[in-house]
Amino acid sequence: MTKPDTDLIIAGGGLAGATLALALARMVPSLRVTVVEAFPLSPDALPESYQPSYDARSTALAWGSRLIFEELGLWQRLAEHATPIEHIHVSDRGHFGATRLHAAEHGQAALGYVADNRWMGLCLMRELLDTNVQWRAPAEVTDMTPIPGGVRVQLSEEGEETAELKARCLVVADGGRSGLRERLGFRPDRHSYGQNALIANVSTSDSHGFTAFERFTDAGPMALLPHGSPTRAGHQSALVWTLSDEVLQQVLALPDDEKCRWLQDRFGWRLGRFTRIGACHHYPLTLTTVDEPVRPGVALVGNAAHALHPVAGQGFNLALRGLMTLVEQFRLAEEHGRSIGDLEVLKRYQALHREDWQQTVRFSDSLVRLFGHSMLPVAAARDAGLVGLDLLPGAKRWFARKAMGLGGRRAVIERPGNLNREAPANE
């Protein structure tokens, strides 16, 4: 291939794509990176103009994700509007089993954090404006053709095929619903849970005390995550509630005060009375994985590669660890004079990330299946398990490290000029 137009094209400039672009700009500055994003960029949409919204969608960030953002030089800004999770309480409605995790017991300031998606996007954009990353927006990748030494990518701008770019590699980071993954010939394995995620922000009469609640109910698992302030324990939480199609429609048809009563009946009174529920968003839940997420010159990342049930809050954290593994392999390829699109380079990324995503999928999926079963013997066994988890330090530490996104291999993503070291297990 003659000199490519760019080294890497990232299809999708959302949280995954923008994080990958920033990490490469920081850690592999020799690469020319182009991000193709469907939505127009607004130069005024910067953190300085950010005003928190009650109805903002949010993401749970594990402690391990904080460590990654620290290495990228982004955490100090992100932390301005990231609410810490200092405690986790896991319980089963109508049964005695429960377990509790506390950050202080693990020598950390927090087990994780909750941050608004828009805030994270603004922080990433602010940093990216100071890099050499190129943007094509609004635009979409519509097709890709392998060519010697790389790929030829077709772009659509304002609905018309207007350009093509040659690159060494294409990374698909536009989520699991765009259709690009399938157009490129990848075949995802889908398992429908027959459930939906209902997402909303809620207010309660009692303060959350920086506690995240995982509650398994007859209507479906729910999570309540502390939200709204990084320094003061407030009364606002982010709700993620798993519901069947039938129950979802029942809940959506209720006025807000009745929604709060429905929620109260299933969650209980640990946060006092539910006083407000914001705009409700919902989407069907499907476990989606792609067994072979790489091909010569192409790699899938984030939700394009694997989409998990949200009950354990592991989706973005898993994606972030995968992104850093890909950055690590691109850096090594550059150091050794290899093309970042070489299949061997991409398969090395796949092999290193595979164990992590398989374990995380099993962890999340087993929670859903175990706590979604109402048979008495199963309920008794899981409640005994929760009690045992609370009493056995070894088991509790394992569960805490899973929740914190720790325990696995960490990619080496140090900035150029730092001393290289072996990739350790997460501390």
C-alpha cells in the first residue's frame, strides 16, 4: 500500500472511541489517528459550560477505571463531578441473605464512582482538542475493503458517500446497534434475557451515604448508585432496574408518584421514602459477544465486541480495560516496526483480553441467572451464599475486587519517556 491517509480510523467517537483516541495520543503519539463520528462536534460543548442535569444518564466507574484515567491524565477533571461509591450493599428482597463491602476495608478511598456520560464526554473532548487526533464529523463508516497493508474505508457525510480513506487499521467503536459490525461480516452471538433495563434518577428522603445498593426482587434485579455530588452525601441515586416486558409496560404507564410507590415496595426503606423519579429510559437486555472480534486490519471494541447485563455495572469498565490492552499492543507494534493492522498484533490483543471478558461475562451472567430464579431451594442457597460471602474474608475480598475492576492483568500504558515495566496484576 502507498502511504496511507491515516494510520488508524476509529469508527465512533463516543466514550469508548474517544477514550481510545486519547490513550493513543498520550501513549503512542507516533500514530496518526482519525475519529469518524456520526454527531457534529460543538466547540462550545466543553467542561467549563457544563451544568449537571437531574435526568443525566450516568456510568459506574470501577476503582480500576479510575487508575486508568489517572494514567491518561484525565481523572483530576473527571473527579469534579464523579460521585464516590464508598459502600456496596447486596441483598435479596424477602430473604435474609445480604453482604456489605466497604472501601476502607480494602485500603481505598472508594470502591468506584458514578459519573454522568455527558460530563465524561466533555472531559474527553477537552483533552482531545489539545492533541493531533483528526475528526470527521458528522460522518459514518459505511464499508471497509481489505487492501495490501491495510484497509480502504468508505465514509458517508450528510447521508452521501463522499470520501474514502486508506489506513493501516480500522477499530469499530460505535456500539452494538449501528450495524457496521454486521456489514463487515462479524457475527455476534446473542442471548436475550427477555428483560429490559429501566434507567432513571431518583430522590429519597434519606441520604445515600455514598452507598450503592444491589437489590434482587421478584420483579427483577435493581441497582441504586449514589449520584449528584462528589463531596456531599446527597439524596439522589441513579436507578438501573431490570424488568420483564409486561412489568416494564405497567411501570411506564404509572404516574410518577405511583412509580415511586412501586419502587418503594420492592426496594424497601433503607433510603427512606422515594420522593421523586426523573425521566425514564429503557432498552432490551441481551448478552452479546463476538468470539472472533479481530480480522486483518479490523478490531471490535466496547459494546461492538461485547454487551453485558448492567446489573453488575461491569460493561464500560470491561471495555476500558480492553481499550488499554489494544493501546499496549499498538505501542509494541510501533516499537518493533510492525503494522498495527497485522493479524498477529490484533490476535495478541484478543488473546490478552479474552480471559478478562470471559470471566466478566460469567460473573455478570451468573448473578442474573442466580438471582432471577424464584424456586425455594435456589433462593435458600443464594441467601446462604450471601451470608457466607459477608462472613468469609477470602470470598468477600474476591467479590470486592471483581466489583472494583481489579485482580486481572493490567496493560502497560505508560507515557513515552517513562521506564518500561512488566504488566502486573492490578494492585
